[in-house]
Amino acid sequence: RGPAAAAIPRHVTQDHTLAPAATPRTQPSSTSGSEDVRAVVASLKDAHDLLLGPAAVTGALPGLPEDAAPPSALEGMVGSSTAGGPSAKARQDEAKQKLLEVAGTPRGTHLSPSTPRDPEAAEMAFGEFMAAHGGDKEAMQALEGLLGDETGTANGQEVRTAENAKDVLAHEDDPAFELAVGEFMDARGGDKEAMQALEGLLGLLGDFHVETGMANGEGGRVAENVPGAMDAARRRLLRVAGTPRGTHLSTEPANAAEADDAYFEFMAAHGGGETAVKAFNALFNGTYDPNDFLTAAEEAAERRAQAKVSGAKESSTRDLTQGDVVSLTDVKLGTASSIAHEDDPAFEHGKPPPHDLVDVRAVLELLGAPPSGHPRRKVDDVAKRAVTSKHMNRISATIQKLCADPAHKWWIVAKDKRGVERWVAARLELSDVNLYHINSTITVPVTRAASCSLFELLADGVAVQPEWYVSHTWGEPWSNTMRCLAKHRNDRKYAEDAGVWICAFANNQHELESAVTADPTESAFYPAMTNAKMGAVTVIGADGGLFGRVWCGFEAHEAIRLASTRPYLYDVLTPLAVGNDVARIYDGLLEGEIPYEKSGQEERFSLDVARKALDFAIEETKAAVQADWDGIMHHVRAVGAGPAAVDATVRSRFLVGAVRALWKDADALAAAEKVLEVMPASSLSVISVDAEGQAPENWVGGKLVPRLPTKTLTTLTLVSCDLQDTGAAAVGQFLASNEALTYLNLYNNQIGDAGAIAL
């Protein structure tokens, strides 16, 4: 019934007998008489040996000689056979060759599941093959031998298999199937179920009825048919994004745009969100079962239907076909699969994405860069490639424009279940776009023609000296980085044309070998940091991930160290989780600011981030490139202060800056007191605390002051810290041993004669 039944060659009826329309060249003889039976047995045995390989003879049928016994696979079936005559074997061989010619694989070893070039000729050949082999169950077995069985044989030869019955229609000496393996094996997944579907079309299983989207051969997605939508989306994804053999997904589909559309259709059909990601992972791993995801997909469809009725926007499940994206939580946690498999090229670190996702000329126009993609001149000094607020605003506007386009996708790197990193094109919300996405999707394509940095395109070759060096992680959303830098610009009141040095824009991403060297002090980063007129600013994400990166930890230490040797500021900002506000820890006071206001700002600093800072250990950090980590650690150990001093400096800086936030939490306070033990080894030059009467009793005078660094500290401000005489005496002892202090402020502390004498 329907298209599936129509696909069954007209020579075979549903009960596997020859129909009148399929008259063979020679009418089969009667099966009465032993001679006829002997001929039948002989012809069937020959067919079996030819198609399936020699089989053991397991005894004779009653009344027949030993050599007439049928092979074991045909025992008990002889009575139903009708093929005979002395020319049976020749007819079978001729029919087999003709069928392989018109419907076989390129090398002609077995049948191909792809649509034959001449379907009508293939149908006729099929009918003749079935007729030559008797047109019954044995004939179907002969056909199955030509197709390939579940144990991995085809035409008596071993075939490549995967888990029991996968790839049963493939053969080692055949080229990979083209066009995603056609209508059957590709659409059904290329495994045992696919074989059963093919058998169903051949009539072996009678009525062909598949629960997932097809009934009696008729299918099609409708809004109410969630299983059908799931199945159709799965089949389309395998068809357009599958590897040549069509059994799993590929990183390099022939038509990337169509593959992306199929991916999003698949995600939408499976409800979006976490459920869709799990379904995609299952498809990738070969464990996909629609029943595992059906309930969630149906619930999502129901919610979408209700949203359409009410006019409300779907919120809990996002329909990817409408431009929303699956949550990137799974990608960030490394559990989302990409479109890849073991026989595809593995993603290698530094390997560029397979193709561009943007119109380069259009993006150049959005960026305000030269249409040719070539700046008027190059800026050879990497340290003088500092972007201005105008440049950053152009970048942000371009990102916003691309995110607003429902058709635009970004390159992301995700790990599959085996931990292998792959490029994946995905829709991203503006709040999710980070420098990794910007670099792979925008920077690399638009700078490829000139092989230059993005700064050189934006500034058209005009050098900009940095006033501030920006230290940050690429994984932090760009919108957060911009928010922090906007606050910093406003607080520090630097001019619109003042430059900030950001490695992602300053370095030529096509020649990173020259930007990053074995010795970090010889890299492009170091002169940019040391030559910044005002200092360095660190942007820390809400997760505190910066403290796990070796470059960021090294930069923080170097900035703090520079501040102890010359006028140089080290500022820290972090976006707050609630609202659009930003918390900060700054060196010194802002223009017109008093210590009370400064401490009030620092009290708002994220306790979670501060705790991560107190646990910083440079030897436990990581780097994207192992050589970077090795070079920095060699410098720290052999030339620099040593890992312990680096840790002490970074930890102490955040202890002092966030001390009022730390006082409010018992566990954080205990961690802070552990950091005090190593503070004397730090390189801090400025310590400013306005306790506003909130400090634990005798904490500042009894615990902080005795642990102050004596060699580097130039500025000490302890306002409203309830020092009293004992605290003042501790400050006096510090003054006696200090070698660098030039400024002391003990405003609003109740100090008596003994304290004054000690000072």
C-alpha cells in the first residue's frame, strides 16, 4: 500500500510468489518426479555456493542420493522451489550479473542501496533474478546474500562492519558511497534497522510500517506528528551532514549551509535545550533511540502550540528554527558533541575552521575597515596596536548586527564524548559571544587577505600607544568585557582616543609564532604591558576563571610588580551577577575620591571571585598551548621571583582589595588569614583599607600590620581600622623595618600616648 508497496518490484507479490506479469524466459518445470527434484536441489545448491559461499552438506533428504542433499541453509525448503532444468545455474548466473550491472556498487561485488541509474532496468533485472531462483523464500535468501547479511558477508566475502550489522552493504574494495548512501541505508542509519527497512520494501516483512513518521509507506511531518518530525529531521541531518558512507555525522558536509539548517531542524524537532543536545549526542554516538526523547519533544511541541495561541514567546524550550539557540551550558562544560566521528579529520589545536561563516566584504563595511581588506600601511610595532573606544564600539556594533541576523552562526569549539575538540557552527546570543567566537568568525576571515592584525584594519595603519594594558580571558563574554572597560574609562577619565592594548586585536592571528615566544618577556605582550602609560587593568569573569590561566596570573603579578617600581596602576574589574553593574578594586584613589568611598566600592567585589584569587597557584594554572606554560614557568622559576612569591603577590593584592567583603564570611576570613602568612613575600606597593569600623577586633593591627611587606610597600592607608595603641605599636615596628614607604595615613584611629610614642 502506498509508496513503500509501490517500491516493491512488481514481479513479487506480498507473499513472495511470482506474479503473472513477471513471466521468466523459460517456464519452470514441474516438481513432480525425482529427476526434477534433483535438478532443483542442484540448482539451489549452486546458487547458494555462488552467492553465499560453499556450505556444508548435512545429510540427504529421504529417497535422494547423498550428493543431492541440499545445503543446511535450504533444508526443509526444497518442496517449495519451482526453479529447475539443466539451464538453471546458467540462468541464475546471468540474472545475478545483470542485476549487479544495473543496481550494483561501483565495483560490482554486491547490490547498492543507492537509487539505481536506471530504475526500470533494475526492476526488470530484479524480477529475472527472483524468477531464476524460484521466486520464493530461497530466492529472497539468495538476494540477501547479494545484499549482505548481519554477520558481515556479501556475495560470500567479508565486509566491513561496525557493531553487529552496521555497514552491511559496504565492502572493502568499493569506494565510499556517494550522496549519503541514497534513500534507505542513509535515511535509516545504516545499521540493522536500516536493513530491516530495506527488507520491508522488498516485501520480506510484508506490510512496511514504521512507527517514527511513516505508516503503510506514507509519511510526512505535520505539527501534531512529533515522532514523524523527529524522524524526518534525523534522516535529513544524516543525509546532508553525514559522512560518505552515511552512517554517522561529518565535520565536512558537502553543503555547509544546508547541513546547518538540518542541524537546527533536528534540534527544534527534539524540543531544543538540553534534550535536543542529548539527542544530538546520541545520534553522534550511534545510540539514538527516538523513544528516549519523545516525551520531552512532545511537551515542547505542546508548549510551542500554546505559545502560538497566546501570542507569548516560547521561553523554556527554544525553537532553533526561529533563530534561538540551545543553551551553551553543555558546550562550556564540554559535553556537547560536534558533527564529527572517528573517520573524519580530527580537530587540531590552531587548525582554522573549515570555511567562513561571514561575508567578508559586508563585515569589513560594518567595521569601517578598508573594503579591500588591506590597510594603507602596517604597524610593525605590536606594542603600538592599542584599540580606542571608537574601534571597540565598531567591533561591538558588528557583533550586535550579526547576532540580530537569525541566519548568522558563529564558530565554536566543542568537545565530543571522547574529548576531541571540533569546530561547530552555532547560533549565539549576544551575551554568549566571546573572543574565541570573534576571532574565528570575524577576525581571521577579515584579516586573511592582508595577513595583518584586526587593529591594523580598524586603524588603517595608524599606530596607537597604549595607555592601558588589558588582561583578560578570551572565554569571558565580550559584552562583559566592554561593560567593565566602559566603567574603567569613565572612572579613570581617559580620552576617547586613548588606546587600550588587547591581544586578540593587536596580534596578527595568522602569525602567532612571532607574537608568543618561549621567554614571556620577549613576547609581544610584555612590551605592551611595560610601555603602557598608565598601567594595567584586569577584567575577571564572574566564574573567576582567570585565576586558572597561566598568562593571566603572570600578567597580574607583573603589573603589581611594576607598580612597586614606578608610577604604574593596577586596576581590577568584574561584572556583578545582578544587573549591569561592575565591581572594582583600584590602585589609589580616583580624582576627588576619599578612602571611605573607595572601600565602599571594594566591599561590593564578588566574594566568589575573591575566594578564587586567595587560592591562586601559578603552578596549577593551564595554558591553551603547553609551550606557553613551560616558558612562563621557566621564567618564574629561573629569572623571576619564584612561584611562591608570585602566588603571595596575587593573593595578597586581592585580599587587601576585597578585605571588607572577606570579613563578612567566616570561611573566606579563614582563607584570608592563611594568605596573611605569605604576604611578606609579596610585591605589593600600595595597601589601602578603610574599615569603617567593620573590621574584626584587632584584625588590622594584630594580624594584617605584622605581615605587611617591608621591601616594596610605598603607600599605606589604614583609615577607621580601630588600631588603638597596640595597632599603632605594630605600625611603628613595621616603620622601623620598612625600606620603601613614602606615604602613611592613619586617619580616624583612636591612638593614645603609647601608640603615638611607638609611631
